[in-house]
Amino acid sequence: MSVKRKDLFVSIVGEENVKDSQAQLLAYSYDATANFQSKPDLVISPRDTEEIAGIVKICASEQIPIISRGSGTNLAAGTVPNQGGLIVLFNNMDEILELDMENLTITVQPGVITQNICDFVEDNGLFYPPDPSSMKISTIGGNVSENSGGLRGLKYGVTKDYVKAMTVVLPDGEILKLGGKLAKDVAGYDLMSLFVGSEGTLGIITEITLKLIPLPISKKTGIAYFNSLEDAAETVSAIIADKIIPVTLEFMDKGTIGAVEDFMKIGLPLDAEAMLLMEQDGNEEQVASDIQQMIRIAEQNGATSTAIASSNEEAEILKTGRRAALSALARKRPTTILEDATVPRSEIAKMVKAIQQIAVKYDVQISTFGHAGDGNLHPTCLTDVRDEEEMLRVEQALAEIFHIAIELGGTITGEHGVGEMKAPYLEWKLGTSGINVMKGIKQSIDPQNIMNPGKMFAKETKMRLVINNG
Amino acid sequence: MSVKRKDLFVSIVGEENVKDSQAQLLAYSYDATANFQSKPDLVISPRDTEEIAGIVKICASEQIPIISRGSGTNLAAGTVPNQGGLIVLFNNMDEILELDMENLTITVQPGVITQNICDFVEDNGLFYPPDPSSMKISTIGGNVSENSGGLRGLKYGVTKDYVKAMTVVLPDGEILKLGGKLAKDVAGYDLMSLFVGSEGTLGIITEITLKLIPLPISKKTGIAYFNSLEDAAETVSAIIADKIIPVTLEFMDKGTIGAVEDFMKIGLPLDAEAMLLMEQDGNEEQVASDIQQMIRIAEQNGATSTAIASSNEEAEILKTGRRAALSALARKRPTTILEDATVPRSEIAKMVKAIQQIAVKYDVQISTFGHAGDGNLHPTCLTDVRDEEEMLRVEQALAEIFHIAIELGGTITGEHGVGEMKAPYLEWKLGTSGINVMKGIKQSIDPQNIMNPGKMFAKETKMRLVINNG
């Protein structure tokens, strides 16, 4: 970036909050997504909303791309500055501003680590349910921009269900305040939901008020192994049909179980085709009754072994396997691609089988774990980005996974976002009309396309696959 | 409407589904909002999505306004055809299409009466929680277009929290399918939330998939009367602070209590300043414990009399008063204006006091009841539209109520919508930037402004009040 331009930014945030050494630019050239990289021109750490408004005004007049970035845990290349420009960090905006015990809300700056919010409110007997796996590292600003999910989505919903108010700096530098500490508000279009999950393409979120709920008193954990995917899927359906909505209902397939056992040596049954980890929270009697009933349902549906944790320590042991899933898989090959094709709950068995067949068809390694209760699966592909020929097969396999997910009434991404990586597939889900509506909105709010350009909207849509299953 | 134009519509839906006699046009010239009236040119009842697409294409090419209308229970003049045009009814599209017990969803056409959905799913052990007071008459399409609330909003949220998928006919006649039977979906902007509550200004919703939850097993009702508004408001705060989220927490002020007693003669305490009606649902022990604890909290906060219903019959008796509130008030004067200024829960006492002072200041009759748990109040103004001088004072009083609501961190409408009536006040809540973002979106999706024109966007914003409280 030219000295003159840099000086404009320095005049707003101070020398100490601007970085542009080659090492620093390199550090912000990628996120957690394999195989995407591009250097920004400058990295800036504003201290408040007004500074951000000033920065955006410069970018608007100079047409400089702006990429908001939390902790860079994004899995869809959503924070890679693929057209250069300015990375905006929130390390100077990481304060919890207010806990309102009367209205059950917390107001925070975007740079607060999500886990810190959870810990803080739990110390006050309250609960912020969204729990993306990255929550120990990721920021709430990132979570809101991505509408992050997590393990508790089935019972408690996702990030968007908890955003009550926000301050946004629009692409022209205007400051917009949306929402309030309100349970109901129908004054105008639901702009807040539009900004949640917009991946930094419509503006910069600079303050967030979140809804909290009372902390459940009790929690219990159970586990079940199955010799067939269908039995596990039947168990999921039967639990819901029995009117139980568990807080988590996690799934691992055979490949994942094997990888975990290989890594941890904790005695997992290597012949099992599927594992379900179940948790319920609420008041004590209800939790005890629900977890027993879920295990009973698993047994009725062919579970080969089951267990209920009788203490927190035992619960931690049961959870070890699922927690280690990604690390256990990731150590096997140089590159891990964590996908999140999502289907209706009723289609889980079909989806997992299809993934296994696709892996064989393209001769790639894919194991699947994920959130069975809400159909949010994580097919995890183990590969090596340096092997171009294999990467081509990986791409074909993933495209076919997206295709099947949509065929089954699902979506190309349940909780990771579109970013640059999935943009070419978005039209498969939304159709031309849907993409056009989105483009119109983007154009109306960000006519110069300075907000995270090259994300969400692809230059070219991938050809829709024609798969002959016959 | 010219014969030629009419014939175009007849050719799509058949003669029997088009109305244009003067009596018929008059019948669709108003909704439940006092003092707004304007005749449409034609009333049409399409039979499916494709017919609606055909109708919209004609309207687009001929620039004919289209007003979607459910049962016309709108309270913000949202369905009054103030620029003439075509009223689209859904009386031929009132089928429940599918109940999916595995994914816990129901798919319906927009013309289904909301109460019928509730009854149907309850017969299957499931629960659709949003319960606008109009639900016995209003259609689900209307509820979705208005993002209707209801009594259970505090615990269960509002309509938008239950919409999982929809089919929309866009203003160019294209058919757009959004969402799915999915707990998580972050593929692109949240267009579904944009259409929910957009009051027919962005397209016509022609099919809706709703999320269901298991039906709570048990329910209990309690009631408490207070000699001061503050005691009632303290009780609300203390209940929440005690980590109880009741299913309903309804409020009536002295004026409403008096009107109900006058109407029903059921022995309500006429000296009480406030009533709180409390309900909890869930499993039996929890419900019993919560309702006892809520009544205990009311007593600790100065309740002068309390009661817990020991049977369903007793519960119905306790609920009679609140249920009769609107009818009891409405019979007093020729015109009833039901408002829905909404504030954070912590500001209820201040808001109700302010409403009482405003009524005195402008010498108008306003009583307040509403949903205390979520701060959604219904100041109800009793007046006579034929008295122009009084109507001027009513308008001033309501404007001041909106002003105070916003000052207290609230909104001009919690659940009724903006329509034509509140459009001039919307900028008070959203600011110029917010209105501009909305206008940009409207312009990008409906560039000809044929979808419910004259709603949501005002020709002129009312001047912001300057109130000297000193």
C-alpha cells in the first residue's frame, strides 16, 4: 500500500495499530481453510465504532477492499483477502460491555472470544447456548458474521437465534443501530437477520447484544454403538418421535471411530459402524428420565453397547472420543478438509452411506462425524494439497457430496458459511432467482463491492452435476 | 378495472375466482385498522403457486399494485389497497400439505387458519407455539408476512422462529424456494427472514414449512393483583431473575381491569392497579414448582391477592379477564385503536406510567394490557373516528407513546407491523440509514413497486417529537 494511503489509516488508529511488514501480511493471508491464500495490503486494529466508520469512509473513497477478521478459524476461505485490501482486526475491541440481568442480555464488542462470553454468563447463572467447535478461539464477531452453529443447535438453535441488537458500519461509513433488548420487534424488514451470516459482505458489525437464557441445572451424558448406520439413524428418529429434544446428539462413523481409537487407545469398539453420543440438560428428574429413555430407545434399535455416565468425570470420558474426532483424523494426512453438508434429520443414514460410496468412487479418504440431531454432518476429507491429481478427485468428491445433500433436501453448508470456497456451488441451493435477489441486496448496500469482495458471489457457478445412480 | 385487463386474470383463475362488484370491492377496502379505507380494482383467488406467478407477471407488465391478504385482521392498515390494484386472497389455498413426524415440520398453504394448524399438530402430540390473539381467524400466510407474535413469545419466540422453508413468487413472477427441513443452513443471505415480516412488499408467499416442537405435557395458571404498577413490574423482573421463563406473563392495568369487571361482573378487585396472569408449561413437577414460586415471588413483591388454578376449569376462569380485555374496552366507545409499543422488560412500569400521563395530557382514554414478560404492551385507545378534533389528540398521544417507547430502548411495533399507519414513524426507530438500507432492498427486489405499495415506506416521516419532561 502506498505511504500516502497508509498514512490516512495511521492518522485514525495510530502507528501501533497498523501492520504491514511482509511477515505480518503473510500471517493474515490465510485462514483455517486449506488451499486458499492471498496477502492483504494492510492489517489494521481499530479501537471503536467511530474509528471503523472513518476507516470505511477512506476505503469507500479509495475503493479499497475491507475484510473483517476475528480469529481466522473460518473453514470456507471467508476471510482470505483474495483481492488484497485491508484486514480489520478486533483485538482492540474485545470488551464485554454490559450484562443486563433484568432483560437477560449481554452486550459485547466483536473481538470477545465466544468461550469467554459463555464462562462469564455461566458465572452469573445464565447460558449462551451456541457452541461452535472453535469457540475457545473464535470471536463472537466472527460467529455472528458466519451465523455459527454448534453441538447444541438441535435444542437451542444457532447464533442468529440469540442476536438481539447490533451496531453496523455500512459500506459508506454510516453507522446503523439495529434491534434492541426486545423479545418482539417488527419495525421494518429484519435487517439484523440479514447482517447475521452475511460474512462481512454488507458491513462491519461493531457491537452485539445477545439474548441469554437461564442456565440449566443439570446435565447427563450417554453413549451407544451400533453395527449399522441405519440402526443409529433409526435411533435418532425414534428419540425425536418420542418427543425428546436432546441438547446434543452427536454421531461418528466407522472411519472416525477407528481414527480416534488409533490416536487415543481408549478401547472404542473398532467393529462398530456408528456411535451416538447423547446429552440432555434441564431439571434433574427430567434429565435423568430423558437420558435413560434415549439409551432404552438405542437398545431397542439394535445398539450393541451403551453406557450412561454416572458422574461428570465419566461424562468427560464418554465425550473424549467425539472431542478428539477432528484431531484424530487430521493427523493422518497433511491436509484436512472439514465439510458441513447438512440434510434433514430423516436423511442422515442415506447421506452417510452416499458419502462412503463417493469416497470409494473417487478413491479418497473421507470419514464423517457431526451433529446427528440436526442433520449437520462433517464429512472430513484427508488429503494432501501438494498432490494436484488427488486434489482434483477430492474436489469432484466434495462437489458430489454437495449435490447429494441438495438432492436429499439439504444444503451445501450448515454452519461453516459460503466464503470463496463454496461460492461456486451456492446457485445449486438457491437457484438463479435466489442468487439474483442476493446480488440485488449486495449491490444496493455495497454498490462499490468493497466489503469482503470475492466471497459469497462466485465469478462462475460450477456446472450442476448429472449423476447416474442407476 | 378495464374488461381487457380483467379478462387476463380470468383466463388464469377462472371467472368464479375473480370478484369486482362494488359490494365485493367495498368488503376488501379495509382491514381491522380504524380510519383507513380504499377500494381495490379487483379481488382474485388463485389456486396454486403457478397461478400466482401468472398473475404477478401480468401485474408486472401492466404495473398493477398487488396486495396479498389473509383474513384482514391487520392492525396497521397493512392490507388496505391505498393505491387500488389487485387483492390476492388465499381462500383456495388453505390446505395442510404435509405433517413430517420425523423432521418435526408441517408444510401448509398460506390460507390455512393458524388455529387449525395448532389443533392439527396438537392432535399429533406436537406444538406450534406462536399464538397471535387473532389466531382463530387469521391465516398463517398473514402471520408469516407480519411476523406475528402472541402470548407465548417470551418463552417460545415469534412466527419467524418457526419458519423453516417457503416458496415465494417474486415481483417479476419468478418462483423462489428458500430454506428446507433443516436445523442449520448458512447458504447465502438469510432471505427467508427478510421475507418473514416484509408485509407483502417483497413478494407473495405461496407455501410455508414450519418447525414444530413436542407438546408440553402439563400447564398451570396463576394470577396476582397489585396495588402499584411498580410492584407488578418488580414481580416480572424477580421471576426472570429467579431463572423462570414462564410461557405467558400477561398484564392488565387499572383501566382494563375496570372495563373487564364492568363488562363481565366476575368480581375483579377494582382498586387494583395491575394484574399479572402467569402460566407455565413443561413437565408436571417443574410446572407445579414454577407456578408456586412465581406466586411466592408476587407475594414477596406486594401482591394483594393471588390464586393458583387447581384444574383446567379454574384456569379458564382465571384467564377470562385477560381474554375479555379487548372486547371489554372496545364496547365503551365507537372506535378502538389497539397499539403495540414495546419496550425492554425492565422498562414496563415506566412505560405504563408514561402512557397514563399521556392519556391525561391529551385528554384521551387509553388503557393498557399486554405481554409483560416480553415488554410487548397494548395501549388501547377508545375514541370515535367521526370526532376529528378528538382524533387529532389521539394521534398526538399515540405519537408520544411511540416516542417514549423508543426513548426507553423499545420499538414502535412489537407484533402488529408497520403497514400504512406506522410508516411515518418508522424512521424514528431505524434512522435515515436504516430506512435507506430498507429502500435499497425494496428497490432491488421490486423496482416497479407493485408489491403492496404505500406500506412500510412513508411519503413523509413525521417530525420527531421534542418532549420536555422537566
